Amino acid sequence: MALLAGAEPFVAEGTPDAPGVLLCHGFTGTPQSMRPWGEHLAAEGFAVRCPRLPGHGTRWQEMNTTRWPDWYATLEAELDVLVARGRPVLVFGLSMGGTLALRLAQQRPEVAGLVLVNPSLRTERRDAPLLPLLSRLVGSVAGVAGDIAAPGVTEVGYDRTPLKAAASLLELCGVVRADLGTVRVPVLLYRSRVDHVVDPSSALALHAGLGTADLTEVVLENSFHVATLDVDAPLIFTGSVELARRVAG
């Protein structure tokens, strides 16, 4: 199936002694939303891998045939490639990518640190409990891609939200919330003051549940949900490099 323009994976080999970074894009998004971040990390010498998650970057109908274990398995395989280099590996994620990054840290002791940008962990939407039932009746609803404050900047993603996949994301959020106490690595959280996709309850859940005392939150005043493509992106890029270097010693 043909890919959307810009949805291709991103890989940079990095210098031999540099840490590795696994980048995780968001729900219905593509590696395009992470490419500027990946290019910044590559310029700093890091080994970087940003895969396209199954069902993403083609048609929303294909995404409805995938579930969160499929997305997780793809990221875990990419993590294995970075771990094999023998250097520390960090995982950086946007939105659902942050959720999956947390799951990797819960399951894989090789993960040395996390950078999370507007991670999705819970929702206050009253219709959320109905999503599993609704997904059996309706294929999709209006999409959530492209929540960006900067004028003229666009995100490559679906204009529809596939509901069967969305129901699986909701399940993933519950699984990750239940195990937040097992996350004991340094975490750098970037949260947009105005986010039209993920509500503040996700950040509250993260603060309440994380097992690490090494949590730093930075509030982004000038960006919406897709902050990796927005006004505050340079702040995210610089801070993530600092954390990676600290973790790597």
C-alpha cells in the first residue's frame, strides 16, 4: 500500500560512542512529526531510529486492522537494534508515542531514560467508555492530526480517527497507567499549555503514578499538541540532548 509523502521511517547511524535514541510518533501520525527532532539528534552524533508504526501513513482503514501490541512490537524490534550497539538507549515519544515509550520502559530494563511530549494516558471525555461499542458500529470519526499553533506548518497524518484502533489505544493507556510505578528511569516531560488532543488529566496521572523521583516537567507556552513541529520544538530538542548526555554519563 502506498505511503503518504513524508511518512517514511528515519534512521541515523550515529557515532560509535554516542547513545541511541528511539523516536515514537503519535496516533494516526507518521515519522514526519519526529523528523526534525531526529535530524537534530543525528547532527549531535546520536544513533536514531524512528519507525513507521503499523497501519500508519497509508489509509485509516488499514490502521483499523492494527492494535497496540502491533505498534509496540515494531518499536521493541527497533529498540533491539539500538541496544545491540552496546551504548545507553533512550526513548522519546509524542502523544501515543509517549505512551508506548512508557510501556517500553516498564518492560525493557535497557531503556535508560524517557522524553515525553504530551503523552496520552487518560481522557476526561464522557463518551470514552463507549468507544469499544461505538467502534463496532462506526469506522471512523473526524481526525485529530495537525494541532499546531505555528502558521503554515502541517502534520502528515490521517484526517479521520479509526475507531477500532482508538479503542485499542484506550486499552493501552489503561495498561500503562497500571504499571507507572515500575518506571524508575529519568523522565523529561514536555506539556503544552494549550492542547486540543490530550487533556491535562494525562500529565496528572503521570505525576501521580511514576516510580521515579527524577521527573522534570517543562510547560510549553507557545505550542499545541504536535509540539515537535511547533514553536517550542527547539526547546524540546535541546533539552532532550541534555538529558541523553546526562544519562549516558
